[in-house]
Amino acid sequence: MNKLIRRRETHSSVQWDENKLHPLLARVYSGRGVRSSQDLDLGLTHLLPPAQLLNAERAAKMLADALAEQQRILIVGDYDADGATSTALALDALKSFGATQVSYLVPNRFEYGYGLTREIVELALEQGKPDIIITVDNGISSIDGIATARAQGINTLITDHHLAGHQLPDADVIVNPNQPGCNFPSKNLAGVGVIFYIMMALRSELRNRDWFADRTEPNLGRLTDLVALGTVADVVPLDRNNRILVAAGLQRIRAGQARPGIIALLEVASRPLRGVVASDLGFAVGPRINAAGRLDDISVGIECLLQDDPSAARRLASELHQKNQDRRQIEQGMQDQALQLLDELALDEVGVPVAMTLYQGDWHQGVIGILASRIKDRLHRPTIVFADGDESEIKGSARSINGIHIRDILDAVATRHPGMILKFGGHAMAAGLTIPRELYRDFNTAFIAEVERHAKDVELQAVVESDGELGAGDFALDLANELRFAGPWGQHFPEPVFDGHFKIVQQRLVGDKHLKLVLSLKDSQQIIDAIAFNVDLDVWPDESVLEVEVAYRLEVNEFRGKRSVQLMVEYLRAL
């Protein structure tokens, strides 16, 4: 699909100390809403205080009582990287505060589904009745599970960040920045960010109780590597508060102070510690942890994050690496099938609908979310991919585009068509759902109709946001390096992308589907290397194309000890 390159607006009124900030970087920051040099101070002292997070102090009192009474604490997590880091953080922090009876349980997604269900509570009871259940990165929709736990006399603390439904669970305490009545300024905390805030509140409560009079007070800063990983991997918006958390974690990792599991995962992904940035967590570490939850059991990922022994961490990281390789193979097969289905729809002739659903019974449930994301990126349409669940149900994973809130869409479909959606939950950009198999076609019709109602003012043209054109002198190694570490970059605070017209000097395929380019500026003899990953082989390479429009990131390429500037192509169009 052709894309439109649109240059960001910048605010010339912003005053920068140009002796400290490169003019190009000042332009980049301005295009992301940064208004002053002070906004770039990402020290932990600038974090929003835990007291502003609704019920964080109530949760702290509950947990402090549990520690004092040496209660049995069970952490119930989720089966993705955010859930794994949340679980590891809660377990690590509580033990460091003095908990002696704390364990975790993460439901196998294929047996128990998502969240604290009635079945999970029953499983917990079989393993030994806990005094308190803490959900991390889930629970806000667990009406039945919470009711079951409370009926058994179990205290319940929900910590979550997903959007609340019409009814809240009857938990003892709920901490969620997105629950009604919470005025926490940052609604973008990941699940791991929420539990980290609760642990900060717990530390304050324990200080007030003189808990550390005869104990060593733990340094919660050492947990920021987990917070950074979970925040980036869950693709939540990087507002200033989240950037502070991520920056602190990255600093620890680069200094070699991260936990052995994170170091081992970076090693198997061939990412050197000293150069780690947010994208390494998002594209290298996160997927390897997610692979365990997608294909099997997320506990392998959690145990890797909890390991103190580097050799054991490396063994678990290798296992996660292999699972990720397996996931990639499964995904590629599913993607090939999905593209064939799209070809059969003849979209070039009939036009791309406003939304897309795809269903194939034998697709792997754990990989449909990734496939939905790939199709969404290809078509620039809200996309839901379904696979078989049990005998009568199919499970779907939804991904959306800017301007179309996918959870609200599903809520509207459920309201208009009672019984069509058995359960759903999620965010603006991603959601999960279960529907009766026999209603798939009816759901498809209802879903497209609902998107059409919401998409009237939404731009369905795929857009690449650009920070403008670079001059000949900007293709420099020191500037590329400065841009790399000027983040942390991520969702809603994206890595700098530039655009321009270039002449093609050379073009060739590498690795079967990647296009290696040598480019020159139209008005200069300067030669620049570039690479475009996963190109359309029906289009590229094309020796007849002499000039191209390129949207790209300015990167540092390191090969055999030599460092050079390379353009990472985001979009390529023949001129």
C-alpha cells in the first residue's frame, strides 16, 4: 500500500540551549511536544508521586499487614512480557521487603484463558489456599474470579492498567490508573509500572511503621530494568513519566547492573549492553519472553527474569531464544496463508474494506496477535484474526490504527448484538475477544459496520510521520549516535524519521528478502548505504528505477569493528 509522507509540525517558540543541544535534535524534540530543556530531565526524582495513584496507599497498607502477619501471598500474572516482568517484580520486591510465603501463578492461556478466572482460583486452592491474591497486569475484568476468591475468604488486590468495563470486580482494593475516579496524570503506565508504584507506596508505608529498624531497606531502583522492559514490550505510550522509568532501566542495563536474565536475553539476541536502547527491549528481549507465553508457558520467561545465577539465566535465555525461532516459523506459515486469503479477496479490484477479519481454524492461538498486527500494517485497517478455541468458540486478536479505539468498537458491537461476543477486553490499539464459531460471518458484518460508523473522520491513508529532510552534512556518525541515545524512543514518542529524494547507485537482495541500497543525494556526490527489510519481491529489486523517495532512520552500522552511517528504510517509493 502506498503511503503518504507527512512532515511533523514544530514549535519555533521553544527556547533551547543550543550549546547543549544539536539544532536537528531540537527540531525532533519540538515535533514530539517537548517544550523546554527541563522536559528532557528524566531523573527519577521527577516521577509522579505514588500518592496520586488511586488506592496505591490502601494497597500498601494491605500488603504491609500481610508482611507483618506473614500471610501466604499469591501473585497471578499475565502470559506476556508485561505480565512476566510484573510478576517477577512483585515477587522480587515482596521478598526483599521480608515476605517468606510468596509465590506466583500464571494461567496457561490455552487451558484457562486470560485473567483471574474462577478456574484459576480453584487451581490456587488446590495448590494451598493463599491469604491474599494480587493480580498483576490483569484483573480489571475478572468479575467471577474475584467473587470466587472472596467467597473462599481470600483477600484480593487488583493491579492492572487495562480499560475497565461497565462493572468493576468486587475486590478489596483496585489500583488501575484507567479505573473510574482515578486522576493519576499518566494513564499510560504498563502493568509493570502499576506494581512498581505500589511497591514504592509499600516502602513508604513500611518506613512509617519502622519496618526497616532492624532490616536492610531495599533499593527499588534496581527493579527499573524490569519496569523498562515491560513498559517498552507492552507498547504503551512513552509520556514523560514512562520515559523516566524506561531511561532509568536502560541506564542500569548499559552499566551492566541489570539482572542476569535480561543480560542473558540481550546476549542471545547479539545486542551489546553498552549500546542498548529501548528498541532492543521491544524487538529483541520482549519477543523472546513473549514466545514462551504464545507457544507454551510464560513461567520459563519469569524464571529467567528471577534468576540470580548467570549460567542458569543463560540456559533459560537459550530456551526462550529457541521458542522465539519456533514462533517465527509458525508465524511465517500463517502469514503466507493470510496473504493468500487476501489475494483471493481481490482487494485491488474491489477496494480494501474499512476493516478486516480473517479466520482459519488451525492457526495458532498464541500467534494470531502478531499476524493481526502484520495485516494491519499492510492494509492500514483495523484487523482481527481468529483461530479455533474450544469446540464451539473461536478466539480473536484485534489490532487497530490511530483514531479507531478497538475496545470501544467491540463494546459497541456487544451492545448492539447481545450474545455475539462472549467476552472481550483490551486497549485502544489492541484487544482480545471470544465469539461463537457459528456467528463469525455475522460478527464480521457487524464489526465492519461499527468501524464504518467510527471511521468517518479517520484518515485511512497510511502515513509516515517525518522530521523533515537532512542536509548533506547531517549524514554523520556522531549525529546518528546522538539520535540513537536521545530517547528513549517508543510509542507516541517515536524514533526520528527523515525523508528525501535519492539516486540509486546500487541495489541488490541480501538474506533473500532484504534490499541493500547504495544511494546518493540528488545534488551531491555523497554516497550513503541503506537497507530496507522484508521488501515486496514483486516490486524490488528493479534496475529500471533510478530515483526513489525514502523515509528512513539515521542509524549506526557496526560491522567487523568498523562503524558507519546507514539509513534504515521505513518506506521506499520509486520516482
